[in-house]
Amino acid sequence: MITKESTSTTPKFLNWKSTIGRVAFMNCDPLFLKLSKQWDVLSAPPSWLTGHLLRSDCILAPIPAADYAKNCDELVLVPDLGICSKGEVGSVLLFGNSSISEMQTIALPSDSSSSVALLKYIIKQQGLEPNYVVMGPDIEAMLDNCDGALIIGDRALDASKLYPEQIVLDLGLEWREMTGKPMVFGVFAARRDTPVSDVKKAYNSLIEQLEMFEDSVGRRNEIIQISSDKSGLTIDRLNKYFGEVFNRLDQQHIDGLNLFLTEACGKSEFAEFLW
């Protein structure tokens, strides 16, 4: 196995054997807020976590589903966990001053591959061929240079608050309307050569967190309050958000994931789970 000492740029205080990657957006707050201090948490944008995982910087990490499709020879998924929607997602949004059919150029963020693959798939299904420009995820700069801007994560939630009239498309809702299936934006993956016992230990800790969030009103309210304090979003908005974004990967989501992997990412095989 590749070791952190030989190839990784992970900060020295992080120990691979006790490190779980987490996406640097609040969509995983139910899993990571209040996580046991036995775990080191390596926080990074979604696509960066893919690199950390491939370098063996962490045992387990949520990565873009599209990145799993590209690296499925080295990575395998764990069951039950994901970053999913059943329709409207609220944090993967296309902004602009015109309809999609009128957009000649669309700015794409540099920090997520699944949302980009999904947008390109949606637009292709509509027979449109805009030009794409990869930019840093700043909505004002993106719309200064392009007709449309794809924004994800916490920035999308912030932008929807500031520019509600410029929301053109919620990609989770559009996928559901096109396919009839829920969308899986992120999957929890491990390297194939990681000991299964290590992966299960990390998985069990995250599942315990998720079950408390799902089953305890008090725990849910506590997590939402912490998320509100750090994001500035209202309790009401976050209550709605955590009904739009789910970390529970059920069979319906797996069906949606497999459709996304084959249709939008060009993968020839369905998702493979470690157990």
C-alpha cells in the first residue's frame, strides 16, 4: 500500500490509520459534526478528496460520483452512505440572466466533477451546445464572463439567497424529472487495497452518526443549530436543506447512481460495493 510518509502531502498531524476525508461543504454535517475525536478529519473540496484518497491520505472519503467512475479500478464504494437528493437539491444550481437555450457560454466550477458531468448531460439531452469555461467558483466573476454559472455546495446556498431571480435550474430536480430517479452527487469510497477492517471501522462511526441524526429530533436540531451558526443560514432553511440532501444511500439511490454512471459518465459497469 502507498504510505503517507512516502508520497502524501497530508499535514503531518494527520495519521492515515485514523483519518476520514470530509467534503468541505455542509452536506455532510450530519456525519461529521460531533464525530468522535478518535478520528482525524481531512476537509477538502470534493474533487481534492479524490486525490487524497488515491494517495492513501485517508481511509474513507466522500468523493464525486463522476470521480469514482474515472477511478473505479482503484476505488470501491461502501454501502449506505452518499450525498444524494430525491429531487430538488438546493445546492447544485445553474444561475444566469436567460434561459438555458439562450446561453452561449457557461462557467463551470473547478471543484466538482459530478455536477459538471450532470449539467453537460442535461444540456446534451436538450440538443444544446454551449461553450464551457472552467473558473473559480465565484458567481459574480462567472456571470461577468459567461451567460450562465454552475455553483455548488454552500456557495450555491449563499448565492440563492442573494440572487434568487437568477436561478435557472436546480440540477437535482431536473435529473429527477428527466429520469424519474434520485441523484447521487457523492459516494463514499475507499482504495481497493485498504484493509476491510479499517474501512468498516470508519464506516461504522459514520453510520452511527447518521442514525442519530435520522432517529433523534434533539440530535438533528443540534446539528442544524451548529450548521446555522457557522454558515449564517437560518434554521428554517437548513431544516429544508437537510430534507433535500440525504446521506442515506438506499436502493432507489443506487439505481439512480448506476444510471448516472452509465449514461452521464460513460462507465460500462454498475457501482461496486465493498460488502
